[in-house]
Amino acid sequence: MAQVVPISCALCPRLVAYREEVGRVRRRAYRDQEYWSKPVPGFGDPAARLLIVGLAPGAHGANRTGRIFTGDRSGDFLYRALYEAGFANQPTSVSRDDGLQLCDAYITSPVRCVPPDNKPTLEEIRTCLPYFEREMTLLKRVKLVVTLGGIALESYLSILQGRGQIKARTSFRFGHGAKFATHESGPLILASYHPSQQNTSTGRLTASMLADIFHEARRLVERD
Ligand code: SF4
């Protein structure tokens, strides 16, 4: 699928400054590597029935490697679960040229540039959201949307609301494993905690909880 986000996008000055600063300062373990430090596009199968929505690139993961959820612990969690449910050809994701392919799944995020403290502002989310919406339009086979975290859910719902496909967002209360139908013939939503370091290191989200989400996703995309 053609990339919908220009890697030169500089609409959010705070995020442009931060993505470049992270790449300049670098983490000690990666100091010999050239960081990507640009917007990170979506990744996966253009004919996907499963759409996965994250939050934003990780500072030393996707902002370093240039591929979403690649090169950090969040990605380790996510891709292992996708592999176990048959949505990925390998359980690891370390670099853009590691041979990883997604089958029947596509991963994107509402914010394409790394935010300080993993916290984009509302204005930054609003500014970046049209790229996500364009991907939604191009992904024509999606039956299920797995939202990773509250911001992913809110962002997806705000696009549906802007299109007049739902009236309000108040009836969609985030909960891990919660499922929501939206508009007629629209994809089902399955909500999950985000596999952030904060969630995985505290045990709020375990590997088996995330595996369950994607086994359920497999069941839901295969049903008629
Ligand atoms: S977050 Fe999105 S809109 Fe903002 S600079 Fe990055 S790509 Fe552009």
C-alpha cells in the first residue's frame, strides 16, 4: 500500500524537535546506529482483515528503526502474540530488513512521531489523525479493529464520529477485552491494554493476556 504519511511531515513542531533530539542524543546501547527520527508509517498486509491501532512510535524502538513496534520491548510483546495467532511469519521484530511479514493484519498509529513521555497532546493527535483516516479508507477488507490502549480507541472512535458513523463516544467504555459493534457493516472493535513497558513491567498486561486478545481476533476475523 502506498505510504500515506510523508516522511518529511513537520506539522507538529514539538514532535519534530523531539524525534530529532532522540536521534541525536541516542541511547548508549544504540549509539553507533543512525536513528530513523522521522514519521513512522503503518506496516502490514494491504488486504488485512485485522487492523491494529497503537499510540505512537517508541523513542528507541520505532523512532530508531523506522518500523512500527520494532526494536523495543513493546514490539517483542506484540509480534510474539501476532505470531502465535498466525498473523506474523516470525515472533520477533528487530529492524526494517529482518524479514518480518504480517499476514492478514496491518498495524498503524494515530500519531506518527515519537512524543515526549509517550504523551501526545490533543492537538497533535488531531493534526496527525487524517493519515490514519486515509489508511482506513485504503484498507477495504477490515473486519476487526484491535485498539491498544485508550488513546487508540478514542482516536478510532473520533474518526467514526467525524464520518457520522456513530453518534457519540460515551457508550464505548474502555476495558481490556471489551468488544464493541459500531455502525452497520462496520468492523467490530476489540479493546486491549497497550503493550507499553509500563503495562507489561507491572503485570497489568501479561504475554498470555495479549495472546488471548489475538487468538480471539483470529476467531473473529474467521467467522462469517
Ligand atoms: S505527528 Fe503526524 S502530523 Fe505531526 S509531524 Fe509527525 S507525521 Fe506530521
